[in-house]
Amino acid sequence: MEMDLPTYQLPWRTNLRVPRRVSTRRLCVLGKRQPSTQPAPSLRLWLAFSILAALLAPSGNAQTMHQEHHPPQSAEEYARVLEDPARDEWQKPHEVMMALQLKSTDVVADIGAGTGYFARRFAMHAAKVFAIDIDPKLLEIAAKGAPPNLIALVSKPDDPLLAPASVDLIFFCDVLHHIQDRLAYYRRMTPALKIGGRVVVVDFYKRPLPIGPPPEMKLDDEALTAEFKQAGFLLLRKETFLPYQYFLEFGRAPDHRQR
Ligand SMILES: C[S@@+](CC[C@H](N)C(=O)[O-])C[C@H]1O[C@@H](n2cnc3c(N)ncnc32)[C@H](O)[C@@H]1O
């Protein structure tokens, strides 16, 4: 059974068009099935936000209830949001690249790389980039036409499957709230860091914002810093140049460094 939906102006200030014909199976996440008349304006707004929240979540199916706040959607739908040129306005990829200060010899692991929005940029400035994700379809999109130094790797939800001492930088953008037992995850990923290696997290502030997951799913930057501390990291730097997201850089605490 299908129903008509209007075109929504999504909060990422994109002209992304929600397909006019959307299966009611997909709309079950939004509440009761709607009759096939046009929704009221307030309902329209609510639908637009709900669809966006769904699109921001991963399309992999190996998540728990906590992470799976949406039904699976197609990689193509997800890609349209992640790769929307209007995202650049607030994601400021150039500023993020500048803040990362990559060296041409660096090996980067972009965990939860999705369609490679950042991984492709890293590939232009680093020796090698591992675009890592649990969703092979998104990685297919990331790898298409990417430079040869971008290597797409399908990971497990609880393990990035990186080789020991293989990367200089681990990067997460809008990913950590999808990971269930983050402390265990950090412990599994940490051996992959080379000596002097760092972890950078870009994620949404935990407050009402016009974009991103609902506030209850967002991770507070101070709580995240405490988590990393528990996993043997120190906060090296916190940048606030992004309007909706924090930029945190962590290094291994001295007593946790590799010898
Ligand atoms: C909001 S998207 C962000 C994508 C990309 N980092 C970006 O900024 O465009 C979240 C990504 O995390 C991935 N993801 C979710 N859980 C994951 C996990 N446990 N391990 C690795 N990737 C995961 C999803 O498949 C999705 O591609």
C-alpha cells in the first residue's frame, strides 16, 4: 500500500525531495499509518523531522533497539542526505580538514565513513585512508571513483577490525551514538593506533538543534570526554568552530602509551 507525500524542505536546508510515493511500511516509524490525504502543516513538519532523524541513522541491520530508531532505508536515500551539498554550510569540511592538520604520511581510519564524505577528502591529504563502516552498500558508494589510497573495509558493529599499530588518526563523525558498548569498542580500536596516534570525534552537541538525531540520542561532549578518559585517553584539544558539533581530539594517556 502506498500514499502520496508532499515535498519537504528538510532542516539541513536542502532541496532534497522526499519521494512522492512512499511505502506505508516505511512510514510505520512515524506513528499510525496516515490516510492518503495531505497531512496538516504541523504534521508535515513533524514528518519532515522524523524522516530526517531516520535518514541520519545507519542503514545496517546489526544494531540494537537503542541505535535502531528507524527502519532500514535504502543506501541511496541515506547517501542523498550525507552527500547533500547544502551540508557543507554547517559541516564546514574545509575547516575540519584544516583543524585535523593531516600529514601526507598519515594513515587515517574513518570509522562509520558512510558514503565517504570525509574519507574522500582525507585521501587527498593523507597517505592512506581506511573507510570503515558496517554498511557495505554505503561503502560501495564511498569507493566509487575514490582515489586508490582509499580502502573500504566492512567492519563489525562492535569491532573496526583494524590491524595493530596501523593508523595515525581514527576519525568519527556522527557515529559514536550508534555504537552500543563504546568502552569495549574503544578498547578494541586502541591497539590500531601507532605511537603518537590520535582520535578525533566530530558530533552533535546534546541540545535541541535543527539537525541531527533527537537530543536523547546525542552524546554530551563532557560525558564523551569522560568515556575516553576511562578508556585511557586524554583530551588534547577541543574546537568550537562548527555551529552544531564539537570537535574533540584525544591522545593516549602516558601510562597507556605503547612502548
Ligand atoms: C550519520 S552517518 C555518518 C557518516 C559519515 N561519518 C559522515 O559524516 O558523512 C553514521 C554512519 O555510521 C555507520 N555506523 C553505525 N554503526 C556503526 C558501527 N558500529 N561501526 C561502524 N560504523 C557504524 C553507519 O552505517 C553510517 O554510515
